[in-house]
Amino acid sequence: MHFSVLFFEIANLSTLVYFPAHTHATMVEPTIRLDGDIRNWVLIPITVAMFLVGVLRHNVAKLLRSDGKVDLNALREAQAVIRAERVRNNAGYVQSAGFRQRRHFFCDKQTGVFSKKSTKLNPQQQMLSDPSMMTDMLKKNLNMIVPQMLTAAWVNFFFTGFVVGKVPFPLTQRFRGMLQRGIELQSLDVTYISSLSWYFLNFFGLRGVFALALGQNDLNDAQQMQQQMAMGMDTGKAFVAVKESLDMLDHSFQLHVAERRAGRLLKKLATGVGKGEARKFANASTD
């Protein structure tokens, strides 16, 4: 069988792609075969470096951890605000009786949580009364930001422009900006991953590996940010805002609406109409 050879120039590396000569008539998207040196000198070094930086951050976080006293009342008030926000956002999935009980617990004029005066100081007063709080926040931010900035600069300087792998399932063009950072090649299939995108995938995807390797993992950056926001919350103003939003909420149980919509949709489809017309009929009947 005769074969024709097509050369692709990607990341300053010549990659050979083979496809049969009889496929010239039918356009078949070729598969790029990456050089093994990319795996050995780009993919593996980035992964190993990200893991070692994570281990270093874990040990530094242990050394910088201070046994400061936790204000239980302030933490309880911040958690109450978060719980009330969850109730408000997911009220449609709770039945009316359950929602009224929750609203009574939070917003009752005499016994409600938000009817009581907050005992927590605002963030400015907390920092003035406890200077170590600002120091601890600065240490956590430095341990979270500085290593990631240095690692990102290292990857961006040495490994920009390489294609390191491919996603084993098809994707839409919206994923191109996420998977192919540093490569301006619109003709390249969106399923291929660049070296800079591989760094970001490791940044968010190694948490499970750290949990297995390190045990108690202190590297959950999203959780640390949520804790800092909760501790720095001005609960006095938050109580007023959340209480007003819960009092003004007109509750309706959405699952009943979904059940009626599904019933009308199935009845309409049974008559032989199209999916679009049946969906419009079901939505208009339940609004």
C-alpha cells in the first residue's frame, strides 16, 4: 500500500503523520503522533515538578501553622450566614413546610438567629485587636501564591508551545482556550493539550493525589479562600441582608412544576408532534 507523508510543524518539532493514499478523496482528520522526547522532557518534568512543589507547600504550611484561638461565636455566625444563603438558593427543592421551618429558625422576630445582635467584630476591629491575624493571613497567601507564580513562570518560559497529549473524547471549540493555552493554531484539533494547559490541569487535578500521598492535605486553595472569607465577614451587615432576602422570598416547590411539565411533555409527544413544539407547549402550560 502506498503511503503519503505529511509534515506538521508544532512547537518547533517535526511530527510525522501517516495516512493511506486512497484517503485523499475523503477528508479524514489525521492523528498526530507526538515525539517521545516531548513525553520525557516536557510532560513528565511538569507533572513531577507540580507534585514536588505541592509537597513543599504542604510542609511549609505545617511549619507556618499557628495555634491561634478560634472565636467560636464568630465562626458560628459566619456558618449561619452561609447556611441561610444555601437555603435561599435551593429553596425550590425544599417543600413549603420545610422552608417555613427554616425561615422561622433564621428570621423569627424573637428567637431567630438573625434577629439577635452579632457579637463578632468587623474585620478592621479584628485586625486592630489581634495583629497576629493579619500575619497569619499574609503567611497563608504567600504560601499559596508565590510557589504557583514561580512554577507558572518556569513552565511558561521553558515549555511554551509544546503539545503534550490528547483528550480521549471529542470536545467543542469552547474548550480550545482552556486546553491549548500558548498555541495559536486554529487548525489543530481541540482535543490536543498544550504544555501550559497541562500545568493548569495538574494544578486543579492533583488534589486527590496529595490526599493519598500526604494524608491530611493542607493544599485545598479553594477551601482556604472560603475560610478566609468566612472569618473576614462582617456578620452584622450580613445578618440584615440575608434576613431581608429570606423574608421577601416567594417560595414555590419546583419539583411539582417539573412533574407537571414532564407529564404534559410526554402527552404531547405521544400525539406525534415534534420535540420542539412539545417542549414549548409544556413550558407555556406550567409558567
